[in-house]
Amino acid sequence: MARVFFFEKIILLTIAVCVMFLFSCKIASGVDLDPSSVHLISPKSSRKHVIQTLGNPSFTASDRNGVLSFYYVAERKRVPFVEFIRPQITKRTILKITFEQEDVVSNVSMKKYPNARFNPNPHIIPAIIQRIDGFFSRLASSKKGGR
């Protein structure tokens, strides 16, 4: 009799754990890339217009020629109910806006990365965007001779 109750408890516990993982909550982080706002940005728009429409970028970068690029990063995460498990990124969308020398938009591109990490310049440093060890802290440590 006691053995039956033991197995019932194990089955109920297993079902509870499965339900917790199946119904984990999904959250969005980063910039809200509303399609109607993104469509307002077109080539020949000014940098001021981009900032007024989309807000401040997640980060900026410039290449060797001095061409400035804005990156807007939006992420969808699945956060399990259990605290010790890290949130898993299910979808990452990156909007890259490139400017010409006169602060005028020259190119707008949007890429979607399902479960992928993003590295804006793979030839220099590994740039993993995380809350704990972010892009800018890695950039600063690489210039000091670290990593």
C-alpha cells in the first residue's frame, strides 16, 4: 500500500516538473522593433529622424572608413519557472542601419537569428551580448590586452 502512494507521488512530481517546463513564461527584451516604425526609416533619412523614430540604438559601431552603423537588438526569451536555469533566447532580431558621411541613412537591413549569437565584427573580438559580461566590457578588456 505504501509503495503505491510512493509511485503516485513520483508520477505527480514528474508531471508537475514537465508542466513547469512546458509552460515557462516568454518575455521580450531589448528594443521593440515595431514594423510600422521600421518602415518609416528609409535610405536618405537623417540620423536625427532615426533616433526620434526608433529611439537610442542598442549599440553603435564604425568601420575603418568612418561609416557609422546603428544596431537595434530585440530578443524573445523563454524563462523557466526554476530560478537556477538560464533564460533561453528563442528569437533574436537585429536591425542594422548604416549611415553615409553626411549622417544620412545609406542602408537598412534586418536579420533574424533563431537561437544564435550575434557578433558584429568577428575578426576582432568575440562579442556576446549578455547582461553579465556585455559587449562593451569585452571591448574594453580586449584593448587592455586581456582575453
